[in-house]
Amino acid sequence: MFALLALLFVAACGKPKEAALPPGAKVLALGDSLTAAHGVTPEEAWPALLGKRTGWVVINAGVSGDTSAGALQRLPALLDEHAPTLVLVTLGGNDMLRRLPQGQTVSNLGQMLTLVKVRGSKAVLLATPKPSIAGAVFNNLSAADFYQQVAKEHQAPLIEDALPEVLSNTDLKADQLHPNVAGHALLSKKIFEALKAIGYAR
């Protein structure tokens, strides 16, 4: 009976949390201009702020204008160079803006998550907002649907709302596409809280 109750308790609690990363752990932030210090200083961008919050060594591997295909090509060398414990994948926005085939984006994201895991690192996927005139006008952007598909298929945690929520607030944006200093600050907080819920952050 005790064993049965224990199993029911575990099932009710859902998937156990990941182990917390200690201070000094290497974390790779792989992305485009939303990750790179576009319009802010490197110290003001969310990867640097996340490093300050956690004590991790967060490597900013954001490249402005990059697509999922470009990031996939860059990833092996970055994994070789840094051997990160955790990789935060924040890509797909430029694919959508350039109207690249969604299937191609889904495949590229999936290959990145697979490569990270094969190399012995952990991966977290961050969703970017889908381009929407109505969403921009009414400040109500939402994540593209395919991120849930990719995360589920590859059993990777998904941070779905952090970027869409920040980019839905005009006071937090430097332009139509990029967060300002305050936006990066809030983004780092939201990502930290999500990683804490997953278990990686304390």
C-alpha cells in the first residue's frame, strides 16, 4: 500500500525537477539579435544579467540576423569551445520574418536540441513571438505554435511566454523587434524564474 501511495504521489507531482546548476557553471545562450546586445551594451543584455543573478558563466552566442540554420551551423564549434552544462536556444524569429518554411525551422531547432543532448549538455528552448500586425497594434504578441511541438517531440523544457510578454510592452522595447535596457532586465528576471521552476536555478 505504501509503495502504491508513493507512486501516486510522484505521478501527481509530475516530472521531477532538474538538478540545480552551481555557481560557475557554463551556460550557452544561443540566439539572434534578441539574445545579442542589440541596442544595449553587452552588460545590459539578458544573458549577462542572468549570469549576475545566478553566478553562472553565461556565454552570449547571439548573432544579430541569424536564422535557425545559421545557428545550427555555429553550434558544434560553440559546444567544442565552451562545453556548456546548459544551452538556452532562442531562435526562429528571423525565420518567421523571412517567411522561411516552418518545417525547416522545426527541423533545425530539433537538430540543435538533439546535438546538445548528444554532447552531454542540457537544453532549454525559448519561444519567440510570431509576427502579427494585430499583436503589434494591440500589444498582445504570442509565441509561435511550433515551439510546443518541438519541445514535446524532443522532451525539452520550453520557456514560452517570457519574450512575447516583454515584446508586447512598448515601454520595454527599443524598436518594434528588440527589448530596451528595461526589457532586457525584465527578460532576465522572467527567464531566471522559469529556470528556477524547471530546477536549474536556485
